[in-house]
Amino acid sequence: MKRILIAGVGNILLGDDGIGPYVVRKLAANYVFEEGVELEDLGTPALDFIDHIAGLDALIVVDAVKNGEAPGTIVLYGKAELLRHSPTLRMDPHSPALIESLMAADLFGQSPENVILVGIAGESYSPTCALSPAVAAAVDAAIRRILQLLDSLDVGFFRRFEEADPSIWWAEVGAADLA
Amino acid sequence: MTKRITIDPITRIEGHLRVDVEVENNAVSDAWASCTMWRGIERILQGRDPREAWLFTQRFCGVCTTVHALASVRAVEDALKLEIPANAQYIRNLILINHGLHDHTVHFYHLSALDWVDVLEIPKADPAKTSALAESISPWTGNSRNQMKAAQDKVKGVAASGQLGIFTNGYWGHPQMRLDPNVNLLAFSHYLQALEYQRKANQVVGMLGGKTPHIQNLTVGGVSNAINLDSQATLGLERLESIRVLMDEVTSFVQQVYFVDACAIAAFYPDWLRIGGGVRNYMAVPDLPMDAAATTFDLPGGYILDGNLASVKPFQRAADQTFRDGVTEDVTHAYYEGRKPLHPWRGETVPQVTEWEGDKKYSWVKAPRFQGKPMQVGPLAQVLIGYAQGHPLTRKWTDKALDTVSAVSGRKATIHDIQSTMGRHLARAIRAAMLSELATRHWQFLMDNIARGDTAIHNNPLFPSGEIEGVGTHEAPRGTLSHWVVVDGGKIRNYQAVVPSTWNASPRDNAGTPGPYEASLLRNPIADPEKPLEVIRTIHSFDPCMACACHTFDSSGMPHATVRVL
């Protein structure tokens, strides 16, 4: 059994930074995966990211990226590419945690061999729980890219007959019914 | 000649902090701490259901998730004057304790030890001597020659590969790195082992909270862990026993490794027990309530002014009236509109962006004040406040730490020495040792209470039609955290979080009084302005976490961490 984690990372309170958790929850609501595949909304992990990735066969991270591309554009980054960055990229706290965690896992001999970042170019990172329209429109494409990656890793999955509740609780504005 | 150093950002901390210092005659003569990022996410909470606020607040920061969740439910419960069942207190306490143990361990080994430990000196160590040294100061079973040798081989491998990986950008070979190669190896071997034990502590958080990093078991009014000793699906005997096993392992590591290492490193850098004191007003809120009504606490709170331990004033309650009335936030030097210091319930967060101007506005962090004064918060504050009140557990571990430091250094260390950069590390280790004892104690409280037949976990919140206000406090790993909520007709009208790093990273206030980071940097020696290791040591000793940052992967590949010397 292969151990694979699909991790949505990003801050759901900061606009398009929430795309990672959003995509992973939508994916889990629409597909069932073979044993060994975990899907997690990890928020904005720092060095404790190691605990989630140690000993995996493959890691797929879904996250917003700032790469100068048009909002909603999807770009994949491989492990070698990620590790080329300096570990002191502490200006954006979780990108260093992603890189530092990978480096630390390497040091401990527990780094997954396959690491792919599914990056979705964001537009706005202001405090809001909503995605900007171009980024929201990229969700289905991001899911297709992840499924292709799983295919290439020889991982089985099937589509649910009906979408389960993705529990994107933050998207509902000001809940109701207080007795 | 005055030199100006800008460090943007400080490395190995969770957040985005900028520090500017002026250096004269090889010492810091002035300092400014700024947060370079907008911290206005509390506004998202306006209009929402206060029962769900904690789900949002635990997303403020990826590291301090549980602490913001807890402070939030406590704030709403305070507004409702809602008591929670004893079981709920103990379950929450166990989560807090284990989160704290995880957090302190990671901070010491993975975020700050390498400020003191020179990794590239390790190949020169003698694993047999390192092992003998380790076994002379601790009964820990992970100190064998073979284990030291394996740790050394790891470093040799990294050094030989030419790819320093996670060790890129350390200040290796800096004149302030003064440990013997064997001590460097000892600390590094524990750096490797610490990873496993911080994970065990975090596992306990997950077993009680349902998941990490975002726990799911809180409710306004208690917790949602159904208790049934005979069931595996609920919080039963089997799970409680597994939790106990994990906690015992973590306790051994904390008491026999972390605590001992912190004392040893302090003993080998005795001058750093004299550097970096700064603001000597200290504050901590009482935490780990021992009963449903939260009338007694296992961690004492209060405040100390001007470093005078005899002046200590206790806080009797979690949100003591003195605390409620005493907190304001000043924005004179922060990028927000307004002149007058405001109480958090009336707090406003309207940005007013300018350039960085040291004598005007220069930070996104507001300046919180207690009775108009800057306060240092964190484990040091908590240890001093407990010690000054004669709290037995605080005395026990503090005296043990001071004795160990004295024995290893051959120089008598006193309680006043811990008001320093190294003292903050020591205080954090003291607090961790205290928490490790309290873990067992609160586990037993929970077991005993269940054994008495009490399985209550939740009291139902009822919201009145008018306006109510509450404050939820928590003595978090980084210090005093408070969430301030105003609820109107069952909906949130205003929400402000005054976080520990806001107290410590505070800019100057309207009187020009600097905050704790700024004050602590004064008179720090600077051996080499191009490599300001001393500044980083003092800042890291606070365990900064800016809790505000936007988290996005930047693929541009530009070197972000910059040190500019002008």
C-alpha cells in the first residue's frame, strides 16, 4: 500500500490563500480513493508539517502561489524545484515551512520521494473568506490536475454518485437560528 | 560611528518581523521592532455566530491554532457568564498542556538552539566523550556513544555533500558561538530526538481534539468529547490509557533532556544571563483551572512592575477585573488611524499606511499597554510571577534550574539572572517541566471525576437579546493571550485579539516608551554587524509568532531574508 497525502494548505481567512483547503475539501466530497490516500486541510502549518509528511511515498500540496501568472493559472512544481529555494524564505511563513519541513525530513531520512506542489496563482490575499472569481473558477481544473497526478502514481479512485458535503463552513456568511 | 542594521525578516520564526537597530561602539544603542503585515482578520468575525467564532480564530495562525480556539470560546462564555463542566476544563487543560509541551520543545530545539549550537563544529567532537558528558548530567537512555556517533555522521554527511540544506544561512563560525564541539554534538543529537517527542505531545492534542492542527472538540459551553469508559468510539478507558502512555514518554524527555540541555547551555553562556533584560514589567494570566467554576488554578497569574518581585500582585480570576479594566491599545506608532489608546472592546482597526518612519509610524502591530505600561509576557513572566508568589511547583523547578546552572558553570545563578535573553530560554524549560508534571495531574483529575460518575461535558449557551461583552484569556506558550468580544442579539459586533507577540513586539507608545523586543535589544553586544547573531538570539528568546501573515508560496526565488547594514 502506498502512503499518499493530498494536503490543502493556506489561510481560509485571507482570500485566495484559502484555495488549497477549498480544493481538497471539494476533492474529498466528490471522489473516493484507494486505501493509503489521505486528504487533509492543514491550514498554515509551520515546521509541524514534518509530522504530516514523514514517511510518505508521495505528497501532493495544493496551495496558492505568487508567480506572476494570471489569477487561476495552475502550475506544478517538483521537489527539486522547491528545494532550490533558500530555507530562510521566512517572509512568507508557510512557504519556508514547506521547504524547511522537506529539508528537515530529508535530514531525518523521512522525506517523501515524490513531492508535487499544485500551485494556483492567486489574485487577492486581503482578509475575507471568499475566493476571487478567477481563482474560484480554477477549482475544477485543479481537481483534474490532481487526479492526473494520482493516475501517474498508479493510484485508484472513483467518482461518487452524488457530491458529499464538502463542509466548507467558512463560506457561509453569518450563520443563523439562535434561540 | 553609528551603524544601522535592518533585519528583514528574522529567520526561523513563524511570521514576518522586521528589526532595525542602531549600533554604536559594538553594542545596540537603539532598536525598532515592526510587523510588516496587516493584522485585521478579526473583522471577518463581525456579524457571525459567536458559537462558531473559535473555528475562525483557530485559523489566525498555523502554529497557535488551539490557543486561539480556546481563548475564543472562553471569551463568549465570559460574556454569557456560562460555567462549563469540570470534565470540559480538564480535557481543555490536557490539550493546552500538550500543545505547550509540543510548542516549547520545537521552539527550543528546532527554532532557536542553532543560535547557540554550531553545527559545523560537530565533526570535531568525540562521541565517547559526548556520551560520558551527557550521562554525567542526565539519566536519559538516549545518550549512548552509538547514538552520538549516528548524529555526528549525519552532520558529516551533510557537510561532505556541500548541500547544507536546512543548515544554510546559519551563522556558523561566529565568534559568539562558544560551545565545545562535544556540547554542540550533544545538543544536536537531542535536536534529532526532539522531533519524535514533540510529535507525541501533538498526538495527544489530536486524540483529545479530534484532529491536528485544527481541533474539533470545543463548544461554547464545554467540549464535545462524549465520555464512556467502556466504549472505544468515545473518550473511554483505552484512549485515556494511550494518552497517559504518550504523556509519560514526553515527560521523561522534557525533564531529562530539554530541561537539562537548557540549563547546560545557559551555564556555558553565563554572560547571556546578563544581556537582553529589557522591559521589567511582567504579566501572566492564571490558567489550568482546577474546578468547573474556575476559582483555583494550577498556573498562577498576576503582574510585577519594574522587576521588583516583592511588588507582585496576583490575578485571582482568569479575566480578573484589574486585567479587564487595565488593557488598552495605542496606535501612535502603528499604521492605524486614531490617537487615543482604546480598550479592546472599543478597539478600531482602520489602516493608515505610511512609509516606515522610526519616529512616526513603523509597524502593523498595535502597542498594548496594561495600566499604561508596556508589559513583557511569556514563560519568563509566568515563572517570575509564580516564583514571587511562592507557588510551590514554580519554586521547585526554578530552584532546580538555578542549582543546575550554578553547578555546571561554577558560578551562583540567582532568580535575577533569568531576566535576560538566556533566562527566557531557561524559563521556557522551567515552564515545560512544570507542564509535564501538570499533565499527569490533570489526567488524574479527569479520571477521578469520571470515576465519581460525572460524565457531563457541555452546558447549553443561551444568548440574551441585548449587548454583552466578554474576555477570554489563556496563558499560551508565548504568553498572555486575550480575545475580546462584543455580542449583540446573538451576533458578533466587535472582536479583538490581543496576542502575546503583540505585547512583546509592541512598537513605542504615545509617550515614546519602547516595547519589550525593542528594550531588550539595548546594549546587546554586536561582534559583526554583517552577522547580527546577537540580535537574533535576543529576538528568538521571546519565541516570536506574528500570527498575522498571509501564507503564499512565492516562486520568484529571490533571496528574501536580508540583512542590510548602512
